[in-house]
Amino acid sequence: MSKRTGLGPVEEALLLTLDELGAGPQHPRVRSSVLLAEIERRFAVAPRYGYQVACDLAHRSTVWLRLLDDRGNLGGLGHPPAEPRYTELRLTPIGALAVAAERDDALAVPIGIVNGSVYAGGQRPPFAPKTLLRALIALLDDRAIEDEALVGICGPPAFPTGCDVSGDVEALLAGRPAVLRLSASVVPGVERGKEVLRITNLPPGVERESILRSLQSRVESSSWYDLPPELAASMRLPIAGVHDASTDTVLIKCRVAPGADLNDVGARLRELWGVYVDVPAALPAPLLVLLRRWVADHAEARTAATLRHLLALYEAT
């Protein structure tokens, strides 16, 4: 992991190569196949793996701080990306700042702490940029700030999809391995006189199509009478229909069966795998240690200004 940005070697290779190819934020994108061939030649990174990392760094639902700006179909909402020869990439302003930090042309930036590594199969959870960067700025302004105040500013882990986070968060922040439960939002409502439950903010890594298939298999129908009673009871949900209303974000609508209790159905939906997932999580040290160590290692006269600039770049996206 880079000491300047906290990025992994493949992420760093992608950014540096794009910069050398002239694909900065204000310049034309380069074809993804060209980028992948170059990182394979220079860094021995297999194209398929490099492409997956590139897609992750461009997706708003995958990382808080997007490092790559794309054109074409890089996948999402359950759809695979197009072949690399049909897509293009360049650095975002945040990606360009990361390159400058890596080249020692700018001060260090805590991109790795913000984005974490869960999106790439790791265990470091992400934190919301606004709160984590403000916590670091507060620490730069006052090294004697109390631990409780610092944790209060930073807050718990937060994922770009907006899913709810529960589980042993206290243990995680204390530096102990924990299991986090990531849950979609299940919001009751009424549409055209019918009670519905809207499922949004899926946990990261959960495919919309898998949720739809699971829900469709549990819609009440006459075919249930052909199943053993115990099996039917374990699968049945009192929902009369499922509608995929997703556009740029996931929105699944479940029409509640007549006579069913809306709150009870919502509680049962929240117990379905995919509507929730459990993920192992761990920080390399207690959160307070990470924050204080980062400031001790990187504090300079303009570090706070650099963090404010990073925050402004994030808020502008």
C-alpha cells in the first residue's frame, strides 16, 4: 500500500500509466484496451484483473473517491462491462491529485483510508469523505483534541451505496476484527392505493438481478399449493408482485398482498440474504491510531489546505 495515498499497486499502476499516456482530467480519454496493454507491459498486471480494478475506480457505487472518469459501458446494476476496446478512461481531478501525491508533486492524501478495500475483496471498510477528512482537519488544527470528539466527527464506516451499517462497529473502531451487517433500505409507502415496500441502497456487491429472482420466487401464487407445507411456509412472503423501477440507482418495488401487515412484511424482507449481507471487516489499527498516525506522518504547513481541496473535489462530483 502506497504511503503517499494508501492505494494498492494495481491502482497506482493504472493512475500513473494514464498520466503518462496524457489522459488527465482536461484531456481526451484513452481506450481501455490501450491502457491495459500498457500496464501489462510495464507492471505485468493481467488485463482482465486490471480492467476490473479500473471499473471499480470509476463506479460511484463502488468507491467514494472516484479516481477514473469513463466513457462507455463499464457495467453496473447487474450488467457486465463492455469489452475494453469499446470503453475509454482518463483521470478524474481526484485521480490527478493522487498522481501528484505519488510523484511527490503534492502532499499526501488519505484516499486509501476513505475508500477502504472491501470493494476489492479486502476487509478495510470505507468512511464517508466529508466526515473522515473533517476529522483529520480538526486533528491538524488541534493535536490535543479528545478521542471522543475525534471519533464523533469521523463517525462509523459508511458505504457509497448508502446501505445501513450495523454489527460490532465499536470493536472494529477499536482495532479488533468484526462482522458488519450491511442492509438495504426497505421503505414503506402507498402507490395508486396499494401498499408497497421500496428496496433501495443495496449492500455493495449484491446484484440487483439476484434480489429480483429471490423476491419473484417468494411471491404468493397458486403453485405454492404443490409444495410441502413446511417448504412453502419457509419461502412464502405476502407480496403480490415485484417491479424493477431501477434507473441509475437500484429501486425495487414490492406490492404487499391484500390483508398483510406492511411492517411485518418489511421486517421479513430485511431478513432476506441480499437485502442484507454480513462482511468481515478489520482496520490495521484502531481508528484513532490511524488518524493520529496519518497526521504525525504527513502534517506539513499546507496539509489541511490539501485535505480541504480534496473535499472540495469530492463535493463537486
